[in-house]
Amino acid sequence: MDEIKVGVFLSDCGNQLSEILDFDALTNHVKNISSVVLVERNSEFWRGKGLRTILDAVKGGKINRVVVAESLPKLSEVNIVQAVEEIGLNPYLVEVIDLKDHCAWPHRDTPSEATEKAKAMLLAAIERAKLLEPIEKLEFPTLKSALVIGGGIAGMQTAVDLADLGFEVNLVEKAPFLGGLATRAGRFFPTDDCAICIQSPASDVKTITHTSRKCVYRSGLSQIPNLNILTNSKVVGVEGVPGNYKVTIEKKPRYVNELKCVACDLCTTVCPVEVPDKYNANLKTRKAIYMRVPNVHPPVYVIDESACNFHDCAKCVEICPTDAIELDQKSERVTLNVGSITVATGFQEFDSTVIKEYHYNDYPDVITNLEFARMIDGFGPTGGAIIRPSDRKPAKKIVMIQCVGSRDRRYNPYCSSICCMISLKHASLIKTAYPETDVTICYIDIRTTGREHEYYYERAREMGIKFVKGRPSEISRDPDTGRLIVDVEDELLKRFLELKADLVVLAPAMVPAEGTKELAEILGLELDEDGFFKEYNAKLRPTETKLRGIYLCGGATFPKDAPTTSLHAHSAALKAAKFLITGKIVKDQRTAVVNEEYCGDCEFCPVTCPYGAISLVSTTEDHFVARVSDLLCEGCGICVGTCPLNAIELRHSRPSQMLAQMKALMSVNGTSKPLVLTICCSECGHTAVDSSGMAMMQYPANVRVMKVPCTGILQVHQFLEAFKAGAQGVMVVGCKSDGCHYEAGSQKAEKKVELAKMLLKEYGIEPERLEMFSMIYIEGDKFAEAARTMTDRLKKLGQLQLMGGS
Amino acid sequence: MTSYALFLGCTIPARQPSYEASARRALTKLGIELVDLANMTCCAPPPVQSLDLETGLSIAAYNICLAEEADLNIVTLCTGCFESLAMANTMLKENEKLKARVNQILSSTGKEFKGSKEVKHYLQVLLNDVGPNRLKENVSKNLSSLKVASFSGCHLLRPSALLKFDDPEKPHIFDDLIETLGAKSIWYRHKLKCCGGLLRGYADDVALAIAREKIANTTKAGADCIVTLCPFCFLTLDLGQVLMKSTFHEEYNMPILHYSELLSLALGIDPEELALQFHKIKVYSVLNKIG
Amino acid sequence: MKQEKEETTTNLAFSDVITSRLGGETITLCYQCGTCASSCPVARITPRFNPREIIKLSLLGEKDEVLSGDAIWLCCSCYNCQERCPQKVEIADVIYALRNIAVKEGNIPNIYSEFADGLTNEGRIVPISKFLEKKRPDLGLPPLKPVGVDALRKILSVTKFDKIKQEKKEAP
């Protein structure tokens, strides 16, 4: 084992820090610490001459551990570490601390106390550096292939993007045809043009122009050689790790050979079976063998196996001119090996049957927006005629009802965001085609927030569409005429209305697509409280999940309109591309490692790991140990905090390292105030300390800060150790409990603090000496306030007397 | 023999002996034993809850305690009593804090609410203890020509989360029990709408206007009679028609019957025993149709 | 900042008073959709009562108008509104809570005073006439069991119900 030689480099920031801190005293203090062989002082050390000083010391073999006191370590550290690595020292043997924002600036009113604190901070950094071990960088190969689940407009756009970038893409769609909701919707707002429009410049194999839009069937999507489209197919199993997923697809039989079918439609002319056409809102029937009109892809017929009589009939087989019909096709299982998975499963309309007072599914003349879209579509079951389903007579008076099951705490408390525009679109289309139709929209609020949406609303009003502010309480039916009556209070007129209607169009909530729960389980993804796939971070990472290599796009995370879906799809494609493009994942080994001798097979850590990085592996017949995947581990340490046997540790934040820091920080006081140990998480907690210093907020110098990856790493006995080390009080500062950057760490820390308080009480120590705070970067003032509060509290409590003295 | 503690409430013994008479006779005939417990009080319906809800719940709980002590479930005739007692029963069973508070109040009476018994409306007894088949077997009169406008009133069904009696938007239990007797339960506009009864005494004009709509709608639908469950509804619709005549000069002559009366008639009980003379709108037309 | 807070406190306090009252907890969820008003049999007959407006006025802090007005006494307790409210506001229970608060301040309509008297005197809100009680054997009805008036009075005393109606008597 090589002798440990620590070099300490102190930046005085152009002699600014030395106005406050006594650098001579610091240098002397540090010189005398064991294993310190070199102490240097300069204006800065993270670049230029200062950096060269460090590198020379390393190159010359003088030092093998580097401690730097530098400003803005979160920026400067990167430079130092990279440079050090280039000359051959393991970059994880470097420790950088901030004497400016963590010491000089927040304590500028008490410079001598600041200097004492700086001594303690330097000692802590040095003691930790002595215990640091080299950490390796690992490479995990990834396949340059992607899976996109869902062939709607979101999935198609992501798939085309990825294929254009050169990846092997598999697009899997559970319906027999691509297109998703767009094919039923017909037209999309705000442009009211074709819904099934998809941007695909590079993949247009026919022309070389920069045309911006092509309908899917002529977009060349199906001609892209590295885009493999599987329709009538569902994902039933996923195994493997990010970059190397093994996906099992179940391909349902189409009963028609894709290579032979010429889409001549002869089969439907002889098929004897007619079933209600659910796709067309049951406004017409279809045969057991069918194709969607208009179609996107593939241009191949399909047999509905629940309706077909198969060999008892086989009339279609006889008549097919190319022998394309194969009644004996079976389900197949297909295995795909992919590097990344993108979920684009979209959403569906809420089933309004439960809102019984609206009589959906009871009165045939009460329909939904999506069903109405089929009616007004020229290709639809009524050829664009607007009729009453009950008697097929023209509908002259139409009432639309918004927020059916949306903003409803009984069903879906959220606003589905697109229904106001959908209804306005339908109302506008009605008035354009049939201007004499009376259309009234009953609403709670009209939400037209998008770029052109308010103009759309204005045009709708100009067309003479009527608006009633009021949510209808009931739809009833006149027994003599069969006409519908909608009861509503017009709040603005303060009048009760009984609107007569031929047709009532409900705007139901948009809810997660069928199969969302099952798919989430297969992939290991979380759903949010409304049942949609949970975005990793709504603000910054809306197309990512907490699992590497798995992405989300489109309506699967929340209902959205077409423009937003496009943005989302391209974002997801970019994220997946970034993940796949290098062909490998590079990660350092700052991960957890299990001491298998100590592991008691209690199964706690696999359950608490937010990333599923821990699995149980059998070592003997009946004994299991936990084992950590370096690929999946994110280095938070929540497992460490959970293990009852101290059998698992984080390589770069070992309990021994933490204890050394605690003791060092408490070794020197130099103030008349009680020492407070503050343990901050490296995400929000430590940044709050940074910002309070950057803003020069003043708090007392008896407050000493150390950093851990996540407060979830902390164990109850560590709080007791802190008191033993000389702390009069302990502060834990973490992310807010609903915003922990490692999912659940700060919540776990809160529980441990509660437990620790109970223990302290048993030991005769006031539980108020230990406190947990949560704050974010911009709440630096909260940190300064907390530091002052704790100090005052401890002053009042007096000196801590530990049993047996310490 | 299934036994229940009969909860009569205030309005029925005070104003509608015919409801009580028909109910006792019909239920006894069907094998239900009705036990009269001492020391029961008013159930504390909405008028009392309006003054102080906590007091109302405590009074309701007190009455339930009497049944718990007698180890009997409660059956009510009046749907107002049903709502008051069932609501209190459920609320206290589901909310520990509320139960503790009410028991604190009840301690002055030496009683403690335990939540060990159920509160039922007699329709539930007919449905579950007697059963539609046995009910049908006991029907001896032909009601097939009778077109009934059923009106269960609000408090049999709502608040549905606490009463859990039937689907509040599409109830069917009451209509089914009418048709089990052989009569036809017809549709009429706003069947589930309140009769306005609880406004009597405070805003008689409003109450009357609301009741009038109901009478008009049932008449328009061609009903031979309205069958009610709540004594307040009965009063509003029966006595109400007398007031409609004097106020609006409209005469509807729509007989109002308690379901228990219809039940008794269907079971063949002599109309003489049912105290039908207390009805303001005479029910001869109904009696004639039944035969 | 502090001064602004004080000015608005008196208004805000009313909705706090309601939400801290049994039955009134959900009033602040209301987003004025009007389903309750449209479901209400009374609102359709008379403009004197509109549940949505009562809630709006209460949330705006118009304490006097709500508590001394006659609107809150016009609810017929049919619970249709509460069944259908998409925000699960317990509208009928909120109106009871408002009535309870009004009663505490001495605003009680006469008929309700009579109910309260009936309760304290006889344990029934609708007293039974001697005439009808005597007729019971003729109608084949068993004699009425005694009413638990003593127990009832104890309850009313603990909840200070009997005090409430006394305030009314003192008011002009």
C-alpha cells in the first residue's frame, strides 16, 4: 500500500479571502496535520498557473491526494478533476471545498471565528482525502436500436426521427393499423387540417425538397429500411438492462398475408358477418374482415377473430384474387433486442356512463366528442351528415357539454386541457358545413391558452355559436318527441334553462390508454396519481423516466394537442438518441457495494432502491445476498441507510469517511457558541448553503457543513456519533420531501430523524438538538435562518452533558 | 320470526295514523315482529340538524343506543327518520373522532354508542327479510290496472354516500317493490325531484309551488295515484292539494297513498282497518280499481 | 404587506369559520360551476334561493347578508346538489353549517324556534294531540311508549342547545 501524501492548495481569490481569513494561520494549521506533505497558496488553483502547480506536484510523485480550497467548487472541481485524470491520477482522489461561500463570506462579520471554522473545514477535507479510494470508470455497451411502443402521431414521429439518425427502430402498435387517435379525430385544431400529418423531411424517399408535411401514408415511413413496423402487436415482457433490453412482443394474427394483399376489397363483398363498427361510434356496421378508411398503414386487411366464422365460412378465401387470406395464422412471439424503449401509448376518452345523470350509453342521442368526430368526417359512417343516432334524422339543435368527468373530484380531478378546443373545433366545423344548425356550448370555463387558440375562440363566437356558463345538472328525454332536454343554470343571466337538443355532445375527460397499468408494471415505470406515466421531472425532463433508457412521449404522460405532441416526440427522440449514439454507457463506480459476509438476506435494500439496482443472488442452496448493479445504481445511498447490518456501503461516501469528517469539523470551535454539525444532501441541501454564502447572508460560524449524496444514506446511529464527536446540535438539510432528487431519500431521512429523536430522549438528550430542514437552492435565506435558529435554541438548552463523559 | 325495533318518529303518530296502522298490519302479516321500545325520542331530522348538527347527531345516536341495548336492529317507516338515524349511524361508525365527541355528549345520559346495530328502512326489510317472492305469494288482490306514480322522497336515497340504499340517479328498488305487488310504476317528469315539504312553515308559498309541479307532472303522465314513503311528502302532496285548490284554483284529485297502505290493500287487509279517513284527498278511485 | 393582511382578515375569517364547523369543511372547493343550482328544486321556483350564490357570498365573506338573510332557510334538504357536485362540496351540509352559525348569532326563524321548544318540552318536534293519542285503540294501534324527555334534556343541556333558543327570546 502506497504511503498517502496529501497536497493542500489554498486559493485566496486575488487576496480577497485573506482580508477575512488568516491564511498564515491556516497554512500553519494544515502543515501540521499528518500525511500532509505540501501546502501551497495562490490566487486560484483551478486553472492557469495554479492548476499547473497541482499537476506538477502530482506528476512529480510528490502527492497522491489533492485537497483544494477553491471558489465555486461545483464548477472549478470539474476542471481540476479532468486535468488530474489526464496526467494519470485517479480523479476521485481529489477533494475540493469552498472557503469563500461556506466560510469567509457568510462569516465576514466574525473573521477570527471564520478562520477557526476554516481550520476545521480543511481538517475535514484532509481526513476524508486520506480515506478516499480510487474509483474506476465502467463502460457498458448499448445496442444501437430502439423500441417505440405505440404507433400514434407521437410514436410515429419519434420512430422516424430515430430511424433518420441511423438507429434500428422497432415501432410496435397494438391495433391492426397505425395512427392512433388521429385517424378517428379527422382534423386537428388550430389549423383544422388533417390529423394524420407527420413531419418527415429526410425520410421522404421520393423527392429532395424541403417539404414540411406529408400525410403518413405518403411520408415514406413504411419505406424506411431501418424502421421495422409491427402492428397487431403488444409488448408482453421486458428483461435486461438499459442499453440491452430483451423485449417479448406478442403478434396477433392478421389472417391476411401482408405481402400478398392488394387491398381490392373483394373480401368484404362476400363476408356474411356484420358487426357494429365500434371505431365508427357504432353508427354503422362492418364486416368481420375489414380495413380502416382512410388508412394510414399498413394497407392490408385484417380479420376480427371475435366475429369471423373461419373455416365454417371461408368465403373470403375463395374470392381473394391473390390468395392472401390465411385463416390458420397463429399468434407469434417475437423477441426484440433494443437499447432504448420509448412509451407512446397515448390516451383515451373517459367512459361517461358513470355520470348517470347524463345518460350516456342510455340515450343514443348523447355521444362524445370522439364519436362526433366520426360523424362530421366526410369519410365517416354518415358521410359527414350530422344526425340523431336514434332515428337518423338530421340534428338541427346541438348542445355540447364540457368537463364531463374532468375537473371532477369524483372521477378525474385534473383538467384534460384539450377538450375546450376540441369542442370549439367541432362546433366550428358544424357551423361551416351546416350554418343553420343551432349550437350551444355549456361550460364551466373556456380554456384556450395555446398560441392561436384565443383567435379560434373569437372566430367561433363570430360564427354564432352560443355559450352558456353553467354545468348542466341533467339530461332528460321528452317521452313524446324523444328530444333531449338539458337542464342548466346560465350563471351570467341568472336564469334556469331547459335546452332542447337533437344531439348532445359530451366532452369527456382524457384518461390513460387501456393497458397503461399493465405496461407500467412490465417496464417498471411509475404512474402518477392520475394514472399517467410519470415524467422524471415535469419542468426539465418531461420525456424521461427515472429509469435510464426508457422514455415517454405524447399523450401517455398527459393529454396534449398535436403541436405539443410533436415537440414532445422530437424531445423523446433526442433523448433516446443521446443515450444510444455512443454505443456505450460510461459510469463511474461511485455506487453501492455489498459486504456479502455481513449481508443477512433481509430483502430490505432491493425494495427501497428507487432504481431497482439491487437484486438478490443465491450464494448457497438457501442463502441469498444482495448484489448491486453498477449500471443501475445511481449512488444515492438510500440502501445504506436502510441496511440494519451495515452490510452495504457507498464507495465514495463510506461511513468511515463520514465519521472522519464529523470529528474533524467538530475538532475546533473558536466561537463562544455551541457547535452544530450540518449534514446536507449534495442536491438541494448543499446548494442552499452555497447560495446563502453567495448572497453573503450572515449566520454564525459554529455551524459546520458536510455533504452526503442523499440524506437517505444517514443511519440513526450516525446522529448519535455526531453528538459523541462534539456536536451540541445536528441539522440535516435535504430536498423537500416531495422533491427528493433521488425519489424517496429525504422522506426516509425524516423518518430516521424522528426515530433518532426518540432515542435521544431515552438517553436523556433533548430531542430538539436534532432537526431536519428541507429547502431548495433559491432558499438560501432559509438556510441562514435555520442556522441562526438552531444556534439560539442550543444556547438556551445549554451545554450537552453526555453520559460517561466524552 | 325477524324482529326489529320500530322507530315511529314524530310525524306519523302525530298526523298519519293510517301510515302506522297499515305498516303494522302489513309487516305483521308478513312475519316481521315490531318491538316498541320505551324512551325513544324525535330522530333529530333536518329541522333539528339546522339548529345544531352536533345535537342532532347526539339525539340520533341516543336512539340507536336504545336499540343496541335491546340487541335489535332499527326499522323506520318515515324516510326522514331513516336518513337521520342511518346517516348518524354511518358517520359515527366511520369517524372515530366524531364518535368520541358524541359519546362524550351521551355520557350525560349514561348511554354509549357502539355501532353494533343497523338502521333500516322497512323497504329493506321487505326486500331482504321477506323477499319479492314471498311478497308476491301473499298478494291476494289484483292491482294490474293501477298506474302508480312512485315517489320515494329524497331521504330514502340521499345523501347516497351515507345511506347506501339504492342508485341515487337510477333507483329501482321502490319501483320494483310496487310492481311486485302487481301495480304498474309509471314514468313521469322529474320523478326524483323533492316535494318541497321541508319548507312548509317557513315558506309555504314556495313549498306549495314545488308540490304543485309534482302533482301536475303525475297527472300529465296519467297516474291513478301517487305512492309515497315519507309522511312529510304525503302531507305536502295530500293536504297540499287542498291548498292548491284555494290558492291556484286548481283541482287535481290525485289520491296519495302510503306504500304501506298499498301493500296492505294488496295483501287483502280490510280497508276499514287502515284509517283511510284521515286522507284529505279521498282514495275511493284507487279502492275501486283494486276491488 | 402586514397592513394588507389585516384589512382582509375580517373577510377571510368567515370562510374559516365555516370550514372549521362540522359539515362546512368543503366549502372552499367550490368553483362555481352551477350544477347545484341547476339541480335545485327550490332555485328553479324562486330567485330567493340559489345554493351557488350562497356559497359565493360566503366565500367572499359577506357574513351579514348570508346569516341574517332568509336564503339559507329555503333549502329543502333534498341533497340533489351534494350528489352531483363535481368538486364533492357538501353543499347541503354547508347550508346546515351556515344555519347553525346563524342560530348561534340569534337568527332563528319562528317555526324553528317552535321545533326547538317541542323538543325540549315533549321530546318531539311535532307534538301529538291528546285526541289522536286517545284514538289509537280504535285504530288498532298499541299505546305509545313514553318518550325519553329526561335523557333528551340532558343532551340539550350538554350541547347548550337550550341556551340557543333562549338568546332568541331575549332579542327584540
